[in-house]
Amino acid sequence: MGNHISQDSSFTCTICMNLVSSTKRFINKGGTCKNHSYCTDCIEKHVQAKLEVYDNSKIKCPGLDCKNLLDPLACQSFLSSKVFVRWCDVLCEYNQH
């Protein structure tokens, strides 16, 4: 179980509906989430929005009714340093309480 970037052919992101290169494909692996795949740009926007709105370290997969969490380390390779550092800061704050 974990998250990874797939090396398959081009695909249509179910968030932005754009045809995206396989090098920008993110699949959240595990549980009921194994068929959810999105472009890395949409995942970054999803993480950033969740951090701004909820200030919560536990960020779920954007799949409808999906309860699987995203792993910050699995997302690190495509998140901007600003978003990744913010997520890490929130994780640290959350774990201190």
C-alpha cells in the first residue's frame, strides 16, 4: 500500500478533465482507492486547498467518498517546496497535541 506515479500511457485526469502525460499521473494506491488516478497538478492544488481551508494534516484522496489518506512523502516529488513544507509544519503541529 502506498502512493506512486504511474508510468502508463497518457490519461484523462478526472478532476481537470485534461489529457495528461503519464509522467504526471498520480495513483493513490491501497484499499478502495486503487483505481483513483489524477494529474500531479490537481493533487498539488487539492493538498494546498485542504491545508488552507482545514489546516489539517490528514488529507484524503480527492475521490468521491474515498476515505484513504494521501502520504506526504509519496507526494513530495511533485509538490512545490512551499506546499510540502506547509504540510510538514501542519503534521508537526498536529502531532504535538
